[in-house]
Amino acid sequence: MTKLGLYLTKRSVNKSDLARKIGATKQRIDKLSNNDKSKLLLSEAYLIALALQVDITDFVKEMCDGLELKD
């Protein structure tokens, strides 16, 4: 499960409702939730944050947890 998948599960988000709200397919949300090779687009992250009524900065920080700059 991806970070997005864990995030949605922790918050008991209905993926079908989320997909409808952001104009995506349920298959796209499932792919983003389960496939580590899938890339979450910035536009999708923004719409998901809006749909879930969470701060976009906090949402992006959680999705990018563990990323670091290289020396």
C-alpha cells in the first residue's frame, strides 16, 4: 500500500466518492493507493487535499515523508 493508500485508509475515505469529487476514476485512485510505481500528480494532490478539506502543505508533507535533499 502506498502513502496515499495508508492516508485514505486511516481517514476512512470512500475512494469512489473521492474519485467523483476530483474528477478521476476509481481505478486511478486504486492505482495511486496500491501501486508504488504510480506517481501522484501535483494537480491530483491539490484536488485530493481540497476534497478532504485538509491543508495542502500538510498533505504534501505526509505524501513526501522520507524524501531528503542530496548533499
